[in-house]
Amino acid sequence: MSILPPVLLRGESSSAIAIEYCGIMGRELESVELVLGMLCAIDEIKKLANEIVVDKAIFLRIAYFLVELRPCVDYLFQQQDFLRAHPSLPALQSLATSIDAIYTHARSWSKRSRIYLLYCCTYLVKEIHTIAKNLADSLKSLLEDTIAVPSDIRDQTMDLRSKLLEVKFFSDLNNEELARTISAGLAEGLSDEAYATSLLRKIATHLRMPLSTAAQLKMELQRDKESAELERREKDLQVLKDLYKLVENGAVLADVRKLASEDSTVRRRSSLTPPSSFFCPITGQVMQDPVVVEGGFTYEKSAILEWFERGHRTCPDTGVELVSLELIPNLNLRQAMDEFFDRMSKEQLTSAIEKIRGQATPSELKAAIETIQELIDHNPNYKRYVVSLDGVEPLVAILKPSAAEVKGKILRLLCGIAALGDEYKVGIIDSGVVPVLLRLLTKNQGDGGDVVQLLWEISKVQAGREAILAGQGSIVIVTSAVSIGSMDQNEQAEKLLKVLCNGNPRVVVQVAMAGYFKPLVMHLSTGNNDLRRELAMSVHNLNLNESSSESLVATGAVPPLLEMLKDGPLDTKIAAAKALRSLSCIDTNKVRIAKAGAIPVLVKYLTSIFSELKVEVTATLANLAADRHSAAFIDQEGAVSRLLGMLKTVDNEVKEYALRTLQCMAKNSRTVRLSLKDQGVHELICLLESKELSAKCQQSVLGLLSHLAAERESRQAIVASRKVIRLLFNLIERQPNEQVEYILEILHGMAKTGTDTKQLMVLENPFEKLAHCLESGTPKLKECALAILSKITNPNLDNAVLQAQLALARLGVIPQVVELLSNGSDKTKRHAAVFLGYLSTSTPSLAETLPSTKKLLAKVGVRRYKQCKVHVGKCSIRTTLCLIETGAVPHLVNLIKNGNPRSGERAVDALLTLLAIEETLERGVDLLVKHDIISAAATLVGKTPSSTEHAVKLFERVYKCKKYREKKYSQVAVHSLVMTMSTGTVEARRTAATALMHLDMMPQGSTYTI
């Protein structure tokens, strides 16, 4: 048997295969013919499977198996030499027969009516199972034949055979249920109209067909019956006749309007029922565009056009062929439908609103709202009808207690009504909706988009704006909605605030106080002079916190304020200057204001003849000058000379801000300090001497001078006369701590200028005042006081210094200094080390020398006559200033270990005073070694050239004592000394060589020590 010729004759296989087949002729090519036939059949079965409606999945599955088989068949086709040598392989013939059976089966079922397919669904499944088994057997024979098939194709084919043996085909359960229903109807001989119509409807519903097209099922069944008669398929013919009799009386088309009327979802809760003439026989739905065809029947236009496009030229109701396909709009029916549904909708609206007015349950309220919304969505004109029924007030009444979902629907309804026009907005406002909306927004700020939308709608009329503004806390509530919730809500709230603020400075200020600044900035830019002046003053008076002030500047308040300052009338300029002054108090704003171009504008008005304006711009510059870059920019604009000129004014306020600006500039700009050195120091000293100078001005003068004193070049300009020094020391007694710090910083800077200045300071006897600062001052004051003491207690100055040192000891200063050496700042520790070193230098000459008897008593342990551990004689803090008696030695050693190099150097200098006298050298070394001075000094080597010099100098003094030359004392220092010999300064190398000579590691008299 060959399946190829019929396939080719139908013209349904590919042209390429057909042409190739036409070139193969002769009985000896029978095997090639079989393979080509199988390839064509596989393609055809795939197409046929898609055409079958009932149990399509079964046919698609069997087609899928054949697609998996195709690689094997393709390979066989390529082996034409082998096929020609074996023209009648049994295995190949068996496979071709199995595939042909599948093709015949699929082709047969694709032509059958859907009712017949449903009735035979169980039989169809059994038949498919048989076909699948036969195909599996054919594959087994093929694989066992002598044809050499590649391993991958063989494995794929074997896997396919296993699947075919295991596969289970099942019919759709609904198909089987309908098959049982049909069988039951046949068994009972049912054929009346009601049963036939119901059965057709069930089948149409199951097959997802439009109800009106159920007539096609009868037509298919009739054609199937006629085909069986023609082909003399006696077995099928009787079944088909019985099936047709079962459904013949089904009046599906004639009754479709009635069925649709009964089943339609268009019918709502109403006393009115839509007539069946409103429904399209084809779609079963209410018609939107009714048209009349020849014969007078009416259909939905889109449905009848689709009917014609499918090739029908008959009337769907009668089946009579139409001469003309012209469609005529059924205007009368459309008008009747509009009137009917309008009446029905209004009845439903009335009913829903009455339900809202009554004592309805939450579910009933929800249903009523949904009804209203659905009707309005269908016809927006019903919004007006809701208003005419006085429906707004009951909607507002249930707004507050309703569930969130219902609230949203009510709000959207009210928004839609408000959008109709101003009179509708006023009606909603009169219903008392605004307080309700504000309460809702307060409780649900993050989810108040619909609330804000409605407030926005009603704000479009004056009455709405007044009602919103009259609400308690309304501005704060609406402003909060700008930053909370969705982006849409935020944008809507911004628009609402813009309307509320329009031309109303009171509202703009309230909004700004609530933390939203866009309206304020907009009105500063676009308002008239009066409005801008008023708003600028409000910025000055708002007393914004740091965060709010930053936000206002970030929003863009500075540029319009600068424009007002440049070009406005005088009162507007003053208001703008006040606003800028207030904003410039915040650190982060200072940079932004300067970058906005404020400095040139402000400097310009330093020479203004109007005192109030001059005060404001100078105060603003004082704030801006706190930033280093701004201070330099102010100086570049030539402000220093103008500010110095302002110091001569009698207006203390102008003078105060001029001084404060110069103070800030001098702190942050070396250029300004040098400028003041040449121009303003004498003027500043004169101001200090003035008795009319205010406290704030005096503080600024002192601060300014302290910055000048800190600069090496500018401190020289502060003339160190005894008069000036006395003035400064006298000011200490009556000034707060901050100003005392300034004074001490000035004096410390002056003390660095030369010996004469230090001597003048000693002559003023300031020690009691400095002692008071050390006792009760702030950490900064203590540092400054010690810094001065470290300058004026140098024994090298003159003999008066020794008396000053003793005076300090008697004042109890030394224990306080030792305590600062332990817990002060790094600078404080360094100054303390210097001060204690100076005291220690004076100690040997102050030590009390004991007679022989008392020395003997001291040796036997009488504490009264106890000698100093280092100095010859008896020491005490108050009379000898002894470094040992103060307990400072451990702290100085710790400072060497843990302080910075400079502090370590000063500590070494202080400790070296204990080793300065040869007579007491060994006793001093004993004390220091006991406190681990060798390892401490080693930490200084290599840090800086100077610290290395100090460390090796200490080593030299220690190793001058023979008993400390042993390895246990020297091994720590040897490496440091050797390293110093190669990397140190000339002085350090010389000292290190001397120390190594003491240790016998370098020859005596080495040239390194010269």
C-alpha cells in the first residue's frame, strides 16, 4: 500500500517533495515512495489536528509524537541507495501503514459534525489508543531491521516508542457528560422543541459559541447525515439520523430574543423590564447600533456585518437568502431604547439615593453607591440628575462613617459633580463638605488623594476658598498633604495651596510656617512691591528653625530677595536685607547665599547713608564672613577699608556689626589680617580705651586683636607698651570667660614678639590673675594662661622672674599645673612642661642647705630633715619650686612617650634640669632611670631632627654615670645612637658620639665629638 499518490494529488504536500517524487519512477523505488508518503502524511496530520474542535488535545498530542518521529523518517529518506536495494522492507511497510491509519483517522474526524464528535468521544479515545499501540509496534520492527540508524536518532526513536506504550488518552469530562446526555435523549426518544432548544444551548455554551450560532450545529449535523447517505456509510447513517431527529425541533434563532431578555446582565434592579426587541438575536446583548436588514429583522450592526463577512448571505432568523445586504439604521427602535433605559436609570438613581437617605446597612450603602457610579459612568449627564434629586447632601452625610472603599467612590462622585460648573461646586460647599474633608485628610494624610482632588475642585470658586481657609488648621492640614502620600496627591495639594495663596500674604505666611515655601518664593518673585515687602518681613519674623531655614533657601528664596535689595524702594530694600540677615544665621545657608551673588550687593550698601539698611547688610556680611571662602570674597570686594571707616561712626549698632564682620574675616583670611596690620590696629586699640564702647563692640575688638596676635607678621603691629599691657590685664577682671580668652590670646601673641614685652608683663605683676584663670577657668583659659606663664617665667629674663616664680608657688599654682600636665590638652601639656622646666632651673639656688647635724638626722630617717632626692639640701614646692616635690617627673616621662614630638622635647628640657649640675648628676639619673627614662627617650629618636637632638642629649647625660653603662641599661639606646650617627644633625651626631664614647663603643677623643 502507498499513501503518497493520494496526498500528492490533493495538492496538500510541499512542492519540493512532489517534484522530487515525480523524478522517482519504477517499481524498484517503492521504499523511497513509502518514505516520501510518510513525510507528507506527518505534515498533513499536524494541519488536520488543528481543525478538529472536539477533543482537539488528543489529536494534537498524537501529531506531536509524529513530529518527534520525523528525524528518523528524514534520515531514511537520505539513504536512497539502501532503499533502492531493498524495495519492499516489511518494517518500512508496517510503519507507513500505521502513519497512513493516523492520517485517515484524523481526516475522517475533521469532517464530522461537532454533535457527532461529542456523541462518539469515548469511542474516539479507544480508537486513538489502538493507533498509538500499532505505531509503537511498527517502530519496534523498524529498529530491529537491518537499516543502520545513527545512535542519537535510534535513542530518540526508542524513547518515542516508550512514550507511545505508556501514554493514556482521555476525553474532556464535559464532553463525556454531554455524550451521556445525548445518549439518554436518544434512549428516551426525546425530540420536542423545549428539549431540543435546551440541548442545543448546552452544546453551544460548552463549545463557547454565541447563542445565536447554535443553528450551525443543526446545519453541520444535517450535512454530516447527507454525506453518510452519499458515501453509503450505513453504520454511521442511522446514528446521524437519530441525532438529527433529537435536535431538529430546536427553535434557537426564533427564540433568541426571549432567551437573551431572560438571561441578560443588562437588566438591573428595576421595576422596568427591557423588551425582547432590544436584544440582538446574534449576540444576545442589548443593541447599541440597531440596523434593519431585508425582511425587516433588526440586528446589532457589528454582529450582522460579521455574519456577512463569514460568507453568509441569508437572514439569520429565517435562513432566507437576501437579495440586498444593505443595512438601514433602526432610528425608532434606538429612540425607544434611549427613552426606556433613561427612564429605568433615573428610577434606579432615585431608588439608590433614597436608600442612602434611609437606615441602610453598610452593604446596602455600598450597593447604592456602586449603582450611582455605574449609571454615571454609562451616562455622565446623570450627575446633574443626582443634584436635582438633592443627592449631594446625603452623600456628604455618609462620607465620614463609611468604609474606605465607599469613601473613595463617594469622593469621586462628588468630584465629578463639582466639575460640572461653579453652581455645582457651590452646592457641594453648602452641603458642609469642607469640614468633613479636612477631618478625613487629617486622619488619612498619606491616602487622601481623592480628598485633595475634591478640595481642589471646590477651591476654583471664591466660596470654596473661603470655606477651606475658614477651617480650623486647614493650611497646616493641606500643607502636610504636599509631602505625604502619592505623587499625584502631592501635585494636587501643591496646586490647591497655590490657589489658596494667590495674592493672600496671610495664607502664604501660614503655609511657610507649616514648612512649605514654594508659594512664598513665587510671590517674592512675582508679587507687587507691597506684597514682596510684606513677605520679606515675614521671612525675617518667622523665627524659622535650622531645617526650615535651609529648606526656604534651597527652594530659591535668595535670588528674589537680592533682586529686591538691588532695585526695590528703600522700605523694600530694608525688608529684603532683614530677611537675608535672618537666613544667613544658619551655617549651611551662608555658602548658598554667597554663591547666589549676595556679597557684591551687600558690600555696595556698606557706604549707604541709611543707617538701618547699613546695619542689616553689615550684620548679614558678619554672618557670611564665618565661611572661609566667603570671607576671602568679601575682602576681594574691597570691604575692609569700608568696614574700618565705619568704626568712626557714633552708631554703636553699625560699629558692632562692622567689628564682627572684620573679626570673622580676620579669623578666616590671612590676607585680611595683613591688611588690618597696616590699616586698623591703632584704631582698634583706641576703641578699647574708649569708655563709650559697648560690651559687644569690645568683645569684637578683642576677638579681632586675638586673630591678629595669632599671626606672626600681624602681631608686630600691636604695640607692646606698658599702657596697652596694663589695659589688657585690667580688662581680665570684669570680662566673661570668652573675652578673657581673647585677652590672654592677645597677650600670648605679644609675649612672642620679644624680651622687652615679657619684662613689661612681669612688671605688671599679673600672676594672681593668671593663677585665678588656672584655678577656675575653662580649659581654653587654662591653656592661654599657661602659655603666657611659659613665656614670662623664663629665668633668662632678669632677677625679677625668680620673685615671680616664688609668688606663683605661694599662690598654689604648681599643683594645678602638674594636674594639667596629666589631663590637659596637648598644647596645655607642652606649656606646662616649659613652665615647670623654668621653675626647676631656679630650684638648685633655692634649695635649703642643711648643717651637718641635720644631714645626719635626715640620713637616719627623721622626716623633718629629709633631703631632696636630687638637690643638695631640703626642697619644697612653695619655696624651692622643685620638680621632684611637685610629683611632675612621671607625667613628664609619660608625655615623652605619648605626646607629640614638640611636647616630648619640652618634657626632656624640663627633666634635663635635674641633670644640669655635675655634683647631683648621678642622683638625678637614678631618679629618671627609675621612671624608665631610657625607653621613653628612645621613642623620640627619628621623629624629627629636633626631637632626636633632645633624646641623644638625655642619653649622653645618663651614660656619663658609669653604673648605667651596663648592657641592661644601654641596649635600648645603642640602636638609636647608632642610627643618629648616620641620619642626625651635626649637633645630634656630636652628642650621640659622646654618649657612645661613654659606652666604650667609640674611641676617647673621637673627632665626632669635636
